[in-house]
Amino acid sequence: MGKFSDRDYRYQSDLTGADFETLAVRAGQVRSAHGEHSEAIYPTSSYVFNSAAEAAARFSGDEAGNVYSRYTNPTVRTFEERLAALEGAEDCAATASGMAAIYSVVVAHLKAGDSIIVSRNVFGSTNVLFEKFVRKFNIDVRYVDLLDFNAWSDAIDATTRMLFLESPSNPMSEVADLQQLADLAHANDALLVVDNCLCTPALQKPLRFGADLIVHSATKYIDGQGRCLGGAVVGSKELIEPVIGVLRSAGPTMSPFNAWVFLKGLETLSLRMKAHSENAMALAKWLQQQPQIIAVHYAGLEDHPNHVMAKKQQSAFGGVLSFEVVGGQEGAWQLIDGTRMISITANLGDTKTTVTHPATTTHSRLTPEDRAKAGIGDGLVRIAVGLESIEDIQKDIALGLAAISQK
């Protein structure tokens, strides 16, 4: 936040040694001479200068300051600094969406002739981005199973500049050994990029385990109430600088209003992620007892194959789980249509519990073969557990389960 002046030092918050919860509420805010308590929104496209000389100095970079909101904006910068503080990172670049964050990282750090290795079970839109667009720029995209370290190692060659993964994965809750993959990447002069959307820094800090860059869909848990689209890239200043260059030139930057909404979301992030995790754990255990359920995928369960690794890297297990029902797609759709409270939508990270059928929504653009390789079966249902009463959530899912048994 810089050095406090004699005039305004108590306008600002001294956050030396502050804990996560405090940083989530106060980090990044620089109050103006008006002394506003809440963060201000700066809905402006441009900024004025005292003179032509000052304008020239700003545009050349010789003088710090705002030039144009596609470049920098005070509200967006507050969000960037706060999220960087929470991840334990040097810098952050905010984007218009989570997909814009992923695309900006790829464009900033890869070039024609390079290769990227991607975990097979990434989010469906991420897969489409790599397949339909990244490949067009003569970048080789190679897919491997998230948990198969030998496959990662075998896929690397002299052209590999990046390893990209989600951990935990959506919707199968698979958890990678981040330190092992970071060591592999760095031994081969490559970057490890981790999508931390499902955990957020409230539950997991990938930089501590060797990751170079973190991408977020702020649309999800950072917002927490399904209001705005946004994303972010977090890491060292050296690695964030080229990402900022892409954003300033191509324009997929975050709006000031959305940044302000995300700031409000960050204030309650720690509390919400604990509550989401508690509800999800209770629901996962309850689902295991239901006769219509074949399998439950949630890393918080002790019988989950990645439970030990999740406990090592995460402080809790998050709010997203999936399960397989009898009857394939018909059974899954009957369950979803049989609920009466839970929202049928593909979004996650909301205070409201949501349900979707991945094979026909989030992962529908994958081929059946690719879905099978990622573990996305026709009978798979994903629940993003919200903050309603767990008893009410269970009652509503029970209605859906009864609909299966009646058919």
C-alpha cells in the first residue's frame, strides 16, 4: 500500500502481519481524500492530466498513474491487489472471465512451435478453447490423465513450455500432487499453471506447492452469489507482466463494477468456503447411504483415492461433488427434474445449491470418447452445494431420488 503520509496515515489500514480473513476484508484498498469507508467504484473510461507533459510521461511509462481503463482502473487494481495478497503472490491481472484468464496466459507465454500439456479432465470450455483455438496457432496440445505422473513425464519434450491443470478437478474431485508436477515442469524449463477455481485461496494456495501461475474464474466462489463474470491470473510480477500486455492490447479486462462486486465477495470468502465445505461433506456422506447412488466423488470422503493428497494441500474440501446414479442419463435427468428447490444451472460457487448433468451441459462439446476418458459418464450428476440448510438440500435430492425409483 506504500508509505503512509502524515496527513492520511489513518485513512489507510496497516496490514503488517495480517491474517487471511483480515486481508480478505481490507487488502488493496487505498482511500481517497474523501475518507470513504467502503471501496469506491471508478466507472470511467479515461483519466485527465495536468498538462501535455504529464500525459506524455504517463503514456511512456516514465510516470506512474492511470491512462485508460483498459490499462488500469483504481477499483480493478484494488481487487487485483487483494486477490494477490490472499494467494501470497506478487501480482494479479484481472480479466473479463475465467476463460479470458486462461486464454491470456496461453497467449502471453506460448508461441508457435511450443507445446502445452493439459490434464484430460479440465472444464469442458477449457478443452474447447485449446482444441478449436489454441491449436490454430501451431501450438501442440497434449492431454494426459491428471493422476498419471508417468504420462506427464512422457509427454514432455524440448518444446514444452507449460503444464496446465485443475486441482481439484471439476466434476470428479481428482487432486494432483502439485509439488511433484511443479518439480517436473521446472526441470524442463516449463511453467505449472493451476486452475484454483474450486478451492480459492481460502482452501488452497498452489504457489506454496511450486505452481508458477494461478487462474481463477471469479464468477464462481470469489463472487459467491452468481452476479458477475470475471477472472484473474495470479503469480510473480515477471510472469504477470506479459499477461497484462495481452489484456491491454486485446481488451478482455475486468469492468470496475464487477471488480467492486468481487471485492465484496472476497470479504466473506473464508466464511463461505468453510460453510460450503461442511455442507458438501455432510451431503456426500448422506448420498453414500442412498440405494440409487452407485458412487460418490468427493475428496473429503476417506475412501476417495486422493483424500490424503487433498488433506495435504487443502484446508478443507470445497463445495463441489458429483455422483453416479442408476439408470444412466435417464436416471440422472429424472433426479434433476424431480428436485423442487435446487437450481438447475451449470454455474457453481453460488450461495444457492445448483445441479447439472455434465455429459449434456458443461462437457457436452467433448466427444463421447473424451468424456469417457475424463470419467464423465451418462449417469453422472454434479452438485455445487450451497449455503441452505443441509436438511433442506437432502430433502430436495430425496425427491429426485424417489423420481428415479418410480420410473
